[in-house]
Amino acid sequence: MTTATIVLALVVVTALAFDFTNGFHDTGNAMATSIATGALKPKVAVALSGVLNLVGAFLSVEVALTVTNAVINIQDKSGAPKPEFLAGGGYSLLLILLCGLVGGIVWNLLTWLLGLPSSSSHALFGGLIGAAIAGLGLSGVKWNGDGTKLDGVIGKVILPALVSPVIAGAVAALGTWLIFRVVAGVAERFTETGFRWGQIGSASLVSLAHGTNDAQKTMGVITLALIAGGEWTDTKNIPFWVKLACALAISAGTYLGGWRIIRTLGKGLVEISSPQGMAAESASAAVILASSHLGFALSTTHVATGSILGTGVGKKGAEVRWNVALRMVAAWMITLPAAAVVGAVMWFIGHLVGGLAGAIVVFLILVAFAVYMYIRSRRQPVHAGNVNDEWEAPATTKTLESVA
């Protein structure tokens, strides 16, 4: 077995690990409001979301192809992989992918520990961009395609990141305002009960949409790795086993729950009612599905958060915890560069050690960090039993604020 083959296997395993963290990191995007309003019991919600993520992963490949073709600059003008990326079994590109994935996972685990709903997508792209710049220079990143259309990192990643939460928030605010205008005069107990049923449908649609967008990103990374390793040559399609493996990984992670982030989204931003929850979920689903169709690799976290904030703006007298929102926006702003720094550092470590040993060292660093994060999380556990308790800032967040 060659060095490149072993590194390819490490990349595939690490990519599926990222997909798993993406699942539990983003469960709250679909189910936080339904859990907060009591429309769904916590464990039922995450199980339903896991199944629908699995189904959604098979409905589209546009975002997967974006990751394969629009982030790392490996194609020539004809669209075929450049020969230098296939030389030596594609080791150089495989190391970049491995280090980029480590950057994404490290940021996912850190923000999960802090209960911050940051973007798994931007963590992944940041890690890949940082590792690509470290290994190939600035020209190793496809910043804007050929400049004639929205393509590359700017058109497919950064622009949607800026626009999508604003659109989702505006749609949710308008929807919330209209809902409360329509049901004015109806007893609250009837509106709460009716909209809780509606929330089940809208939250399910968000979970389905999440599968069409976020599960695709790991598919694109694994396909890129297979191209580098000479196991796949088609840059316009995704192997079926890759689709299946990624769908299972993200759905398993979703079922795990990610209760810390569910709590922040469901209780920390807005004291949300069922009509607001349905408006938020409907707005999120519409924006995510439209973006998946267009191949935009947006952040479902940004969209869901924008929608929830929009419902607070749209309901007269609603309490919005802007201090929590500002912490989240700060995390959004540093997600991509922070993950890029980790990805670059990992590449330098792997390159310094060299060969197969370098890739193994990078992988072991990831394992050590993941174990530490898990042990650290057990000090202040959040689970299905306490996810809906009255909001109080997590102890880890308080500690960071006091240090700052």
C-alpha cells in the first residue's frame, strides 16, 4: 500500500468525521425553535432531523460540485485536473485536504463547546483555503473563477455568506408580522397549538434542505481527494458510495443532538413562540433550498440565525438578546480566517515532518484535540433534559468574557 493510498484513507475518514461534527453542530438550525416552543420533544426532533438530513443528501449534488471545482484551483481551462496535482499519487493535494479538514473540525468543536452557532461550512472552507495558500500560494485558491460569472470562493461562498442571513431575516420578519396580523384577536392557546403543528412541517423542511446543502460539502471534498489519488476522474459527478457515506455521517451527527447550540438558538436569542418558530423555519427552508439549487455553499447557521432574529424584529414587543447575537456575529467574522490559520499551521506541521509520518501526525493532533474538547464539555453538560431550561449564559462563555 502506497503512502498516497494511506493518506487518501485518512482524508476520507477525516472528511466523514467533519460531516459528523457538521451534523450535531447544525441540528439547531432546523430544530431549535421547535424544541423551544414544545412543538417537538427534543429526542424526537433530532431523530426526525437525522432521517430528513439523510434523505436530503441524495436530492442534489450542485453544492458538492461547487466544493470540488470552485475552492482549490486544480482544474485547467478544459476543466480537467492539472497533471501536477496527480503526480506522486496526489500526495500534495491530499495533505492540503487533510489539513483543511482538521481546521474545520477544530473550529466546529471549539464553537460547539462554547455553544456558539458558527458556520460549519465556513470552517471547512477556511481550513481548505488556509491549507491551500500554505501549500500552493495565493494562486492555489480559485477566488473568482474566470471572472465572467459568480464562481469561486467569492461568488459561491463569501457573497452568499453576506446576503443570505439578511434575506432570511427580512423574510422571517415580514412573515412574523403578517402572521400576528392575521391571527389578531384569536386566543393565544389556539394559535400556539395550531402553529406547533405547522412547525413540525416547516422544521422538517429545513432538515431536508440542510441535507441538500451541508452534506454536499463533504461529498465534494472526498471526491476531490479521490481525483488527487487517481481513483476518480469525473469533476462533474459524485460517486454513489460517497453520497451514501456522507449522508449517513451527517444524519448520525444530527441524531447526536448538539444540545449546546440548540439551546443557544432556541433560548438564547429570542423568547420564541410557535408562530415565530414557523415563520423562522419557513424562511430558512426557502433560502437554503434556493441556494442549493444554484450551487451556493452558504451557511445554514447564518440563515437560521438571521431568521430567528427576524422573528424577534417582526413581533411587536418581542425580547431580542442582542448581546448574544453580537457574540455570534463576532464568531461568524472570525470563523473563516481562524479555521484558515489552523489549516495552514497543520500543513506546515505535516510538510515539516514529511511523507506519511507528516499526515499521521496531523491526524493524531486532531484526535488529541477532539478528546480534550469532549472531556472539557463534560464539566457543564447540556442534554435533552435541560436544553429548555431558562436562559443563562454558558459558564464557558462567561469565563472567556472575564478573561477578555
